[in-house]
Amino acid sequence: QVQLVESGGGLVQAGDSLRLSCAASGRTFSTQLMGWFRQAPGKEREFIATINWSAGSTDYADSVKGRFTISRDNAKNTVYLQMNSLKPEDTAVYYCAAGNPLWFTSRWSSGSYDYWGQGTQVTVSS
């Protein structure tokens, strides 16, 4: 089992920045990818970014590319999501996830991640 705990959400204004953290514990060595997803009210869960624990490879959704940066600190078993130039449409509950999706075919798929955090709310006012 892997336990994930997100932190860092909050209420900000458009154009501001936030950094989310996801601390992983347990059998973290059993997972290769850490991802960030978000879900806004009435919408499906949406892929945001993912990172490979060992290689550091990253990928982003087009909607956040150039504004968000995913990174990891292997020593702390923590993954970060730096969010800059936030927009009202970024408002959602943000979740981190861990698993072993195939990089080339399913890294964007929430169903390919096995472990999920409880989520942290990000609200961006206009």
C-alpha cells in the first residue's frame, strides 16, 4: 500500500502562484509514476501532469503546459506541483496519484493509477 497526502491548496487571485505537495509513504518503491489530476464541480477528473520517480520524465496537459511544473524530491518521497499564472478555470480539487501506468499509452489515464490522495482545494478568483 501507498499513502498519499496532499497539501498547499488555498484561495488565490488570478495570476497568483501556488505550490502543491504530495507526500508519499508506504511501499513507494512499488510505483513508477506520480501524477496530478484535478476535478471541478460537475466535470470529470482531468489529467494535469505526471513524473517518473527514477528517470524524472514529465508530461503535462496542454491546458497547463508552460504554467505548471511537476517535480520530485526522492529523498523526501514528495512530489510538487508548482502552479503559476493561475486562472479561474484552474479552480478544482487537486489529487495526486501513484501507480504504474504504461508511459506511452496510459500515463494520462486516471484509471491506470492505483493510489490516490484525499485531494486539496484550489480556488482562483477573478
